[in-house]
Amino acid sequence: CGVFGIWGHDAAAHLSYYGLHALQHRGQEGAGIVATDGEFLKAVKGEGLVNEVFNEEKLKSAKGNAAIAHVRYTTAGGGGIDNVQPLLFRSSTGTLAIAHNGNLVNANHLKGHLERSGSIFHSTSDTEVVVHLIKKSKKPRFLEQVKEALSLLKGAFSILILSKDRMLVARDRNGLRPLSIGKLGDSWVVASETNAFDLIGAEYVRDVEPGELLIISDKGIEEDRFAAMEKRSMCAMEYIYFARPDSNIDQINIHMARKRMGKQLAKEIGHIEADVVTGVPDSSISAAIGFAEESGIPYELGLIKNRYTGRTFIQPTQELRERGVKMKLSPVVQVVKGKRVVMVDDSIVRGTTSRRIVRMLKEAGAKEVHVVISSPPLANPCFYGIDISSDEELIATGRTVDEICAEIGADTLTFLSPNGLVEAIGRPFEDETRGLCLACFTGNYPTEIFPDTVLPHEK
Ligand code: 5GP
Ligand code: SF4
Ligand code: MG
């Protein structure tokens, strides 16, 4: 998912709409904006793409000079309008809206407690748990209630909370999901990715720190925290696949990081006999350029993407995914015919994409197809909000690289090493402000995983 927030601008809802456009790649299932005019909170939301959900009339109805907004990804609690965020809660003690990116690993555990003490849940998303925890807190002041609630959460969250007179911004203590703050004139803006700042002409200020809680109001910004930072673990998959190339996370540009992954792969392979390097649009073009640069094999446009289909992975069922892949990519016959092709992709999850593309390139006349992947084999599920679902679906679980190579029908297959990945991103573990989560590759989860931790897609 993606979150966006703005405080202190009279076009808050419209700017949120632009912000969500920049974050559209982070979720296509639904989108919402909640704005406040200092007295009331107004929500506009719906299922579908940002430009399908909103129109001028709806944006105008979300009055006020502060707003939080969200684009929703398939994970975390099934479909349906009830799960489209920001979630809005009206109560006698004050109306609240909340937008969340990430997945909590102890949501079920907390939910059990809350239900036994009388809470009733409206949606299946774990985000609702946060609001119940705030409302159930015995602390006297709202800010302390929020801090207590946040301190009980385990797992991944970049959270925005809007009340009529404040916007609260928080990031989990491991810093799993990205979140940055910026300024647009005198207004504060917050976004999952910095490309949202570029789009609205805001200036990047800094990334939100793990465990940090920022309180933004007409009085300005107050820096506080709800927990100390713990084992900093920025999601490596954001750098590999998820984030947009023009965004920076902790001031590391995504395109440049991907290019270094491609270069690193070429170094790790050593020598490869091939005529052209091609990337799978869009997410692996950067890595393919890096690979070509380092190996000296020319980069070519071997595959074309149809812009008018969504991200294939994000479709909920395997059948839809398979169909999506076919609609999405076509080979450029003149580029690949009779050639030994290096095909760079960012990851192999189920293997659907690679298998299909190898076949497509061979049908287009490629003599050999060498698949190089700018990440290590994905053999473990993600509990933190990226839809790498269950072991059975992952082609790398219980298979050797040779077996995966045979499965996808490639001539050779090479994955980037975990160390090479860390080096290419530029977040060495020795630097405690720079660590990464690599759990889906290594199986070492940075947080506790509970017996009742539910994978997002199982909710
Ligand atoms: P597969 O087809 O092997 O199941 O998925 C890998 C392909 O899906 C890659 O081309 C990658 O760019 C794309 N992809 C889409 N969504 C995701 C995601 O959430 N995680 C990863 N690792 N790859 C994804
Ligand atoms: Fe990212 Fe993988 Fe960690 Fe999930 S398990 S947060 S996808 S690195
Ligand atoms: Mg791809």
C-alpha cells in the first residue's frame, strides 16, 4: 500500500489526489482521502484506480486544509469497500481517520484480547486493531493513548492518523516500510515514497525514523517517539521491485540501486556469451542497464509492455495472473531473433512471469535465453505486507537453482547473492542506521513471528 498526508494547505484533498497518483504502483485495489476542516472529517473513497475513484466533485467535498490518503494493495484483509482506507471512526471522544502501510504480525493476538473485552470489528484489516487499542487505552491524554497503542504493535507499519486538529505520523520500530516527510511552502507533507513530493513540487526533508512519532498541527511539527529503534530492517524488496525508480529511500535512489544490482550480477557471473541484454519492463529495466554496462553486452529493447494493464502480480488469483502476463508483454522479434539473449528480471516469485517470457522469447526466435535475476531466490513468505504468500506458491521453496532453471525453461539461470544485494543497495548491516530485511530470501525475520501470525492473503 501507499500513504500520503498533508497539513496546512487549502488544496489538501487535491494535492492528496496527486500524491496518490505518484503512489499508484503501490496498490491498485482501492483509494481514499480523508480531509479535515478543523471541525469535521470527511472521507471519499472507493475501489479501483485513483483516477476512477475520485472526481472534481468528490475532491471538492473533502474540505479543509489537512488530509491523509491511501492506495490499497491486495494484501491485508481481502477485498471490499470496508477495507479501503483511510478508515474513519466516529466516537464521542473524537473522530479519527487512519491509513496504514504494512502488516502487523501480532494483529490476531491483539484482536483476540480486544474481542474478549467487547470490541467489535467492522473490517478484516489489522488497521482497525490500532484504533481499538487507542480507544481502549486507560491513559488520560490522546497522545499517550496513541503511543501506548503503537508500542503494542509488532510487525510493519507506516501509519498516518488524522484527527480534527492534528496529523500523527508513525513508523514501526524496525523501519520495515518506507515513509518520508517533506515541505511544500509552509505545509508539511508525508508520503510512502519521495516521488510523491516531486510530483506536487514539495521538498524532501528526511525519512521518518523507526519508532518515531511525529505530531503535526497548526503549531508546527513535534518530534517524539513511541519506542526505541530496534534492529533496523528496511524491506529489501522495496529497492528490488516495489518502489518507483525515481524515489529515494533513506536517500538511496531506487533506479541507481537497481543498476548496481545489475552490475553486481554481471560481476558475480563473470563471463557470459551473449548478444543482447534485455529487461522485463518496467521494474527490471534499471538492473538490465546495469548488467549491460558492466558486461559490455549491448542493452536492447527486447520486450514491450502494454501500458494499459495493471501489475500482473497484484491480481488476486493465479488464473487472473496468468492471463495478465499474456496481455502485458510482447517480444520485439527483430531484436531477439537468432540471438543469445540475457533476460534480466528483478525477482522470481511463482515463476509465472519468467516461464512465460522465456517461452515468448524462444517463440520469437531467440537462440538461447539466459535468465538473470537481480535478487536471491525467494523461498520464504513475507509477513510484513508484500504479497509473497505461502511456501507452496514460491518456485524457489525446496528447489535448487538448476531445478528452477528447468521449470522456467531457460538455458541458464543466475540469482544475485544476498551479500551482493546488500552491497548493491548500500545498506551494510555493520551500519546500524542502514540495515535491511532480507527475510523472504534468508528466512531470518527481524521481528518475532507468532503462532497465529496470519499472512496478509489469508485474512
Ligand atoms: P512471478 O511471475 O515469478 O510469480 O513474479 C515475479 C514477477 O512479478 C517479477 O517480474 C516482478 O517484477 C513481478 N512482481 C509483481 N509484484 C511483485 C511483488 O510483490 N514482489 C515481487 N518480488 N515481484 C513482483
Ligand atoms: Fe520485504 Fe521480503 Fe522482508 Fe517482506 S520479507 S519485508 S518482502 S524483505
Ligand atoms: Mg517485473
